[in-house]
Amino acid sequence: MPTEEILNLEELEENLDMRIECINLIKRTDSSSIYLLMNGNGKYILKRSLNGDIIKDYKNHETVYKIWESCKKDINFIIPKPFFCDIGSEWYLMEYIADANNLQDMVLNKNSANLEKQFNHVGNVLYQYHQCMTLHVRSKRKEFTEHNTLKSVLSSKKKKMFSDLLGHFDRGTYTIIFKDFKPSNVLIDKNNKIYLIDFQNIHYCAPFYYDIARFIDSLEVSTLFRSPLFYFLNRRRINRFTECFTKGYSEFKINNGLLNNARKMHQIEHIFMKKDKGHSTKAILLKMFYDIGV
Ligand SMILES: Nc1ncnc2c1ncn2[C@@H]1O[C@H](COP(=O)(O)OP(=O)(O)O)[C@@H](O)[C@H]1O
Ligand SMILES: [Mg+2]
């Protein structure tokens, strides 16, 4: 696909005040296009939103980056540096993570080695993210039930079921959550350094179990939808990955009953999320998967 069709290079150069030598589309997701951009000084990632405004993501990314900078000596993950948001708020520029893959692609790639160890580290990284963000995000905190999708859940016939499940979590389990913590938002480079990306929501408070539940459900669903045969042949391996991830979060803190509750809550929300976005076929497939527990 020629880049010119999507981005106006002259406008981009003027906006960035740099000469661009080369720009390539390297990933396309449901909500964004990710470009690798090169100029005389180096390589950058340009993230372009397909659903309009990206300013909120950029501002969140800046906030997380600043918090990360203040506690980076005590933690072992990295946040790519955000550089610049377009005047029209359609795209933003950030540091390019070289020689890295996202964890979801690594799972599907037969040649990936040491994945159990990586999942264990990623669990620990999530624990560190929760600690660090809960300490530093003081203003603008929101209850996760204020999120639009959860508002839809709570005004539907699932309200009682969802509220009963949520009622099992005491306030001591609440942290600032990542909200969209899933394997495709975790990058690992060739030196096994772990990077977190994609900060759509950084102010929500919820039981920490929520992020663990979303991560496990997303790993299963994305693997199944992207490669059903691989999923069925590797179910045991995938279960081991989730065990390593959960252990990495905390050997002692996880109560399996509460984790199951969090997964049921997330699964209800996940189906609503697809419905609200107008993806009704995906919503039906998800419901089937979650009901049958394939
Ligand atoms: N800074 C980066 N360096 C290298 N690859 C990246 C970077 N940011 C994103 N990617 C790649 O693009 C994919 C999608 O990026 P992401 O920000 O998660 O988009 P979306 O919000 O659409 O999910 C990632 O899984 C990763 O493979
Ligand atoms: Mg993402």
C-alpha cells in the first residue's frame, strides 16, 4: 500500500520539521496504523489512529513515561519515549523499539524460545506497573465502573451478575490498572528487555485481578482467532504460560477463586466491548468461546 495514500509526506515533514528519508507501514490493528519512519538521525514509530483523535493516548503515554522515569532504577521494564503529537491529533511520534516483537506474535512464532520465563517476567512487570502507578497517579483517578463499556454492562440485564462478582473484591485489592493489558501491548527485544506500550486508559482503579484476567483471556482469544489449529495443538503450553505469568505477578497474592471471578467479569465486558463497537459477529464468537470454554 503506497504511503502517500494514507499520509501526506510534505505535511508530515513540515509538521515534524525534519526531512523524512523513508516511511513504511509495519502493523495495522483494528484501531491504528503503525509506521516506521527514518530520517538522518534515526528511526521512529508513528502511530496513527483509525478512529479519530489520538491526543488522549499521547498525553497518557507522556504521563506514564514521566512516572516511569522517576522510578526506573527500581523496576525492570521500559516505556518507549513519546516525542511529538500532530497538530491535528491524528498521529504521534515515539521511540522505535528495535529488534523487538510483541508477546502475542512471539507465542504464535514456532521459533520463540524461553517463553515460560518471559511470561513469568511479564507477570512481575505488571506487578511493578501497578505499584508504581498506584503510588504516583493521584489526581484524575476514576472507578473502572465509570468506563463506558462497564456503564453499558451495568445498565443491562447483566448488572446483578457483574455486581455480585465485583462484590467479592475488597478495597485492598484495588490498584491503578493498565486496563488493556494484553500480550500484543508487551514488547520484548533480543536482549529480553520488556517494554509496555498502548496507554488508552491510565486513571482507572479496579481490583488488580482485572489486568491479569484480561491478559489471560486475550492470550487465549487472540491465539484462537489468529490460528485455531495452533491454539488446539498448544492448549497445554498456553495454560503453562498463564500459570507462569500469574506466578510472576505474585506467588502468594493470587487467590484462584478471585481470579476466576475477575475473568467472568472481564468476559462479560469483553463481549459488550465488541457489541458497542458494532462488531456483532466477533461478539457472538466470543460469547460462544467463553460459554463453552473451548
Ligand atoms: N514503539 C514501538 N516500537 C516497535 N514496535 C511497535 C512500537 N509501537 C507499536 N509497535 C508494534 O505495533 C503493534 C501495535 O501497536 P499498539 O500501540 O499496541 O497499537 P493499537 O493501539 O492499535 O493496539 C505492537 O503490538 C507492536 O508490534
Ligand atoms: Mg495495542
